[in-house]
Amino acid sequence: MKPFGFALGALTGAAAVLLLNRQGTQRMRPVAKAALKAAMMAYHEARVQGAELAEAAEDLFAEAKVEAAADIFAAAMAAAQAKAAQAKRETKSEKASKSESGAPAGETSASRAGESA
């Protein structure tokens, strides 16, 4: 058995003898009531502090979530713009290669067909 457990048991027993005694009860009642009141006040304060901490954590989480969504959206927009620019460059290069390999600029296939007939 641990010495601390024995001392705690002896102290509890002595307190019980004092408190269960009629005169001890009358003397200890205001002390016990003050101790309970202090415990209830501490419990209330702990709940208030816990609620404030939880609210601050929720606010921080919401802010981080919004910033992450904005970053994801910005990255998606940048990727879409890059893809659109790439497609635009490819379209221009295809038109340039078709005009170089085909008829001279300004001629259409219908005008070439009329000339050959």
C-alpha cells in the first residue's frame, strides 16, 4: 500500500469524525458552503473560458477554410487561363501553318475552283 493512500485515508477519516459531530457540523457548515460556492464559481468560469476558446477555434477554422477555398479557386482559374492561352496559341499556329501550306492569303477554295474550270 502506498504511504500517500494511507495518509489520505487517515485525513478523510479525521475529517469525517469532525464533520459528523453535531458541533463540528455547525462550525464547518459555512466553510463547506463557501468551498462549494467557490467550486461552482470556478466551474462556471471554466465553462465560460472553454466556450470562448471553442468560439475562437471555430473562427480560426472558418477563416482557414475560406482562405484555402480561395487559394484552390485561384489555382483553378490560373490553370484554366493557362489552358485557354495554350489553346489560343495552338489555334493561331494551326491557322498560320494552313495559310502557309495552302493557297495564298485572300484566295478561297471557290475562287481556285473557278480558275481551274
